Amino acid sequence: MDSGFEAGGGKSGLSRPSFLSKKNFGTFDFSKECGLPADKMDDPNAILLQGNFTSLPITITGSQMGVQYSVTTRAKLSLSATATKATQTISVEVVDTKAVPPQASNIIGLLVGAFAPGVVKNKAQAAASAKSGTSTSEAMPQKDWLKLTDGSNPEFKDLLCAGQGSGRSSKQEGGSAVQVTFSPALINAVSPLAPIERLRKEIGDGKSFAVTATVSGGGKDYAQGSVSGRVSVREISPNLASEESCQGASRNADIAYEFINEFPGGASKVGLPKRLAMYLDTKNKQLVAIINQDDKIDPELKKTLPPVCLVRD
């Protein structure tokens, strides 16, 4: 069964007027213009998009106490989206570890050689667990989003179908929890349901948004209080092979977009990746690949981790 990020899911049984329906917003037809499934527009809890992704293997090398090591991991991502929120659950697993100790010339060297493989494996598993977790992004109320995009804010003007703004996100990763609110809104995704012509009409040559993020929780890895930054989006080549981190992946996309998140101290300080690329198949209404690049410094490696290429299962 195809489990890609695509239109699907079922209704929760609720029956209420949709904030996406024509009767609430005059002549604009969200179903026709944005590709939203008409049979699910009366239920804000109906699943519009869902799917599973698996990353290509990621191998990280390093050295500690004279031990040369390599760790190979793989990430699995599950996505589900309604008109009111999107939920992502990620799990990171250790595929393989290797440790090559230095030549033993004394008892310390012998001990390092004996324990190095186990230490590397345990550290890798602990790091993988710390990277696993769930994040939820809550959409702005539709009436507020339409007000923001009606032209009163030029940066958000006419963004009706490409993606709805998020007002708040929460993230549980490892042992930490953080909540971030965004003002006036955060755009960090593009809908694969919308027709390609509509996406190009709304985003054009690219857009850039001034965003204020207010962070609570998360500890020392996150900003405290409010910080102002900028989010930019532009169209990039839909050829997945052009991404170095996706070499070996074969998925067909007809359009792709790149988000760049810039905040003081790094985008990770507000729970965002530095770069996010989304590869869409609008003909089949699917998101076929995601590239996530973090700017957080890994405490063990003393450097940022390589980009992660997640491909639709």
C-alpha cells in the first residue's frame, strides 16, 4: 500500500460548518483553487495529508581519546496533517557503529581498545534517542490567516493555497519540551495538494517574511523570550539528484521549494531547521522528499550534523 504523504485519511464523524467552505469566504473556493478534498472540508479534524518517510543512511565519523569511530544512523518520519494542525513523529535508529582504537602500548591503551566499541555504541544509541520525538504545528485560525493575506501585510499577500501560517509549535525531543509562538505567522511548508500553477502564482520568484518567535521551555539549547528573524522561500530544481545528501534516491517531483530560516544564534534556537527543502509531486498530490539541515552544534562532534534526506516510503 502506498503510504506516501498524500491526500487521505478519514473523517472523525463531526459535522460542523467548515472554516474553509465557500459560504464562509464568499466566492473563493478552497476545494477548486487549492486542491483540498471537498468531502473533508466540513470537518476541521479530517486528515488531509499523511505519510511515512525514511532517510538515507547517515554516517558520521570522528575521533576521541585516539579512537577513530564511525556511526551510521537512519531516521523515520511519520507525518499527519489536518486543516488545524500538523504532527511529525521522528525516530532515529543506529544502523551500525565501528571503533578503531589506537595501538596499545600500555594498560590504558589496552583498556581503551577493549571498551571503545561498547562506549561508541552506547553513546550513539543515547544520541539517537535524544534526537527522537514529536512536534506539532498549530495552524492559525482560518479567518485570521485570510485577514493576514488580504494585502494588509505585503509579505503574506495572496498566500491562500501554498501553505497556511502556523501560530504555535510544540516539540518534545529526548527529555526536553519547548513551545514556540510565531508572530504574525510562520510559513514553513508548501502544500502538495495545490495545483502547480497556483503555487507559482502565489510564491512567484520567492517570498521573505519577518517573524518574531517567542520561546518557552527547552533549556539552554533554545532562545529565551522573543527573538526576531526572517524566513525565506524560493523555488528550486525538482531534480532530487541535485541534492548531495539525496544521492541514490529516486523519486519524481514536478516542483520543489527551499526554506531558509535565519534567527539570532541559529534557527535551532527557535526549534527550526536552518534549511528545509520540500519536493512535491502535485499531479499525485504527494510530498515525495524532505531535506532537513540543522545548524545546532553537536556537543560530541563539536560541529553541525550533515543534512538529512527523507524519502517517501
